[in-house]
Amino acid sequence: MNPEVSEWGTRWKTNLLLADIFDMLNLINSNLVAIGSHKPAKQTKPYPRPGNKNKGEHYGKDAVSVPELRKLFAEKRKEHGKQH
């Protein structure tokens, strides 16, 4: 009856919330262990989300500058225009 409330009852939303809670608890636990051992906290891995195809792949080394992004987008627009 209420679309806003019905969205919160979906299994998808529940699973995402549980994964977020798992990640936070994992991070808190890692930080508590680090405090007790006087060592840096370990980098925690996020709980896998459904539909997330990125398995830790990283592209490039550094951030891309704004002029570089503009150039890239302009090239993509040209390619897209040629296809249609």
C-alpha cells in the first residue's frame, strides 16, 4: 500500500543492510585488535555484494585530471556519434 515502506521489506535491501553491518563490525573488530596489539589495523575486505563484478580490480595508478577527463569524454562522444 505504501511504496516507500514496501521497498524496505525487500530481500535485496535487507541483504545490503546486513552486508553493511557485517563490514562495520569487521572494521571495528580490526581496529580493536590493532589497539590491543599496538600494530596498525589490517585492511578489511568488504562482504561481497550481489551484482558487484569488481573483484578488487584497479585501473591506473593515480587520479585523472579534469582536462584528461574532458578529453576522454570528448573522444567517447565522437565514437558514439560515429556508431549512430
